[in-house]
Amino acid sequence: MGAGHLSRPDFGKTQMDSQNPMSEFYECFLKGLEQGKTFAVPGCYARFKPDFSRQIYREDMPGCCTYTSIAGEGAVCVLEPAEFVIGQFELSLTARGVPMAVFIQSADGHHRLAVRLLPPFGGVELAAAPTGVPLLELQITGQDLMQIDEAPQQLARRWVSGSQNKQWAAHPAMEAWELRALAAAQREFGRMRGGNNRT
């Protein structure tokens, strides 16, 4: 990991596949991290709609929970929006040089996450998402496709310092919230079933 800049010497290192459609976007994102001071992370807001027609289990939660980075009526705040001073960061590649994610750590060491870029079009080979670390996904848009040619530095700054089109895909706080929501739903199901048994 480099401190405030990317350090990838050619010797002994897998290099990014320049033919992969995502490589250009990752290069732009890395330049934004090199030149930026702070990195913005969005909030995470959850909605839970359980099906009380049957008992709910942990494996049912993905179908009951939806997450968004925009606060709205009825949504529970799981993570507050934040920003931190950029410390170290490193690009992770597959053995064939396909970009996987960029791992970022704050200067104070309190934040560590992986950022995965999502393509604006289909048919693009994506490496498997990293696990075991908070994962933030940045959705590249059609507007970004034009801006990366016309104003790449401006685009890189927006990706780094802004929270637009960023969304949490995995975080310990999301898992903890799901477990609490599951426990509450199971208690409610038990209460409803008990009430039906008394009638």
C-alpha cells in the first residue's frame, strides 16, 4: 500500500489489463485518490418488509431488506454519511490483471473499505467482489463515459469527494441491523401466532 499515492512497481507485480473495459475507470479513480484529500462515503438507509405468512429465517433477509444511499420516509438509518482523510490505498487485481477493487484506509486508520466500480453497460467481465471488508460500490453512468474523455480530472474529483452514485453493498453495520430486524420479526411472528392460537 502506498501512503497517499499508488505504488505498483512493474517488477514482480501483476499489472492491470489495459484491454479490460474497466481499467480506464479504475485508473481515473486512482488518480482522484492520489490528488484528493478526503473521501466521501454515503449513508445507508434500510427498509424491512417481512412476510408474516410464515416464520422468517436468516436466509430470507435479502428478500425482505432493501438498501439505499438516500434517506426517505420509513427508512432506517444504518450508516450516517461521512468523509475521512485519505491515507493508504491499493488496487487489487486478479491473476489475469482484471481490476477487483481499490482498498482504501483513512489516515487515522479508523476506516478501511473496498471500492468496486460497476460498469454503465452489460457484457463486462467483473472480478468477484472482495469479502471480509466493508464494500462500497460506485456506479459509473453514461454521463461519466463522456466526462472521462472531456474532463477526467473533474470526474475523478467527483468520484472521490462526492457521494453520488455510491452505495454500500456490505458492511458490519448492515449485518448487525439485519440480525436485529430478524429478531424483531421473529418475536412479532411468535406473538401473532400465539394470538391466533387463542382465538
